[in-house]
Amino acid sequence: MIVKTMIVEDEKLARDELKFLIEEDPDFEVISETADGEKALSLLKKVKIDLLFLDIQIPGKSGIEIARILNQQQNAPYIIFTTAYDEYAVEAFQLSAVDYLLKPISDQRLQESLEKAKKEIRDNNNNNNNFNQQLENLFANLNNSKQKECLNKIAVMEKDYYLMLNFKDIYYFSTKNKKVWAHCYKKSYITQFQLKDLENMLPEQFFRIHKSYIVNLKHIKAVIPWFKGKYQVLMEDFSEHKIPVSRSKVDQINTLLNLK
């Protein structure tokens, strides 16, 4: 089960940090974010969201106003309030909020809240759970080919045929919505694999740096210090894509790249 999540927070640094910490849990994916209450309501009409992290004091409509509106709708997303003020807690829970997080939010407190949300969503979405599991099993069966492990190339989709890419030409792999992409210098291709399968197939210069990324260490241009001792890596591809390093991978990156 992947919990599709939106963040409504007017401070960009706080929004970026919250997104990073949420996506440390492989069951959550932040698919939308905004700093404005009115825009949040507009986005919620266009995309299906399971969980909403909602600051209370934001431009446009307040978090409480947004929750009141959503509380009148069917299939509304679950809400976790994030705020520096505790005086809204009673009303928040009257609006059936999953949780109420006071800033600054500790990693442990956030994880407790994510687990709580996950349980409530799982309990109420058994049908969706079964469908997602069937998809996972299908992909696993399609990708079960050990012969591919000994190749120095990987097959990717290109129009109406399979293109064989050399591993050395791939800068990184990424995943989104159950699809895994191989990114070269200027172009990206859909693969048939999941990242967990690629981890067993790829040569040593590839490293799973984040739950959604495997990078070619030879194509890292720079390592950028980020918040709370974390990193982003800057790739050498045409767009110089920045990729976050998972908290659990920082020590390994320090060793692999001789940073410390």
C-alpha cells in the first residue's frame, strides 16, 4: 500500500524537510505540495490524496477551514495537522483528524503519526490493498529472469522495440507510480524492473541511495550538505538532477565517496 500524500505548509524549508522525512517510509509518497489553502482545495479536486499534512496558519483558507470543508465530503483524505500552536487541538480532533503535531516535529513523533495514519487507511481500504498486492505480484513474476543478471546491458522500452542500454551510460534509476525509469545523459526510458530487482543485477558502481533512487556513483558530480546532517547528490546528467540521500544511507555514502 502506497499512501498518496499532500503537504500544505507555507514555509518552504519546513515543507521540504517534512517531505523528506515522510518519504523515508517506503509506504508513503508525497505527490503534491502547496503553501496556500485555496490552492490546496483546488489541487484536491484534481488528484486523489489519501493523507493530508495540513498546517493551520497558512495564506488563503486556514487549515481548520479546509478541514471543515473536507469533513463534508465523501472519500476525503485523512488529515494530520502540523502547527506551532496547541489551542486548535480540540477542534482538530472534533474534525476527525488522525493526529495533531506540534512544531518542531521530532522524527519519532512523526513516525508514530505515520504508523497511526497507515493503520487507519489500511483498515478502511482493504480492497485497494488487495489490488496493490496483485500488482506487486504481477511485476515480480514478470521480472523473474536470472539470465539478465550477467548482462552488462538492460532492456528498456523505446517506441515499439526494446533498446539495450549499457550500464555505464545510465546515470541513475528512479521510481514513481510503480514504474522504474533509467535516466541517461539527456533521455529517460521505462524499464521492466523494480528497484529491488535492479539492486541484484547492477554492477558495484550502482548504489541505492534512497527508496526511490539507485545512482551510478561514477556519475555523481557533487555532494551537497542538507539539513540535519543529510546530503543531496548532484548528478552529471544534462539537467544536473539533485537526489536526496536517505538518512540510513549517509554513513555508507561517506565511505563510498571518501567524504569522512
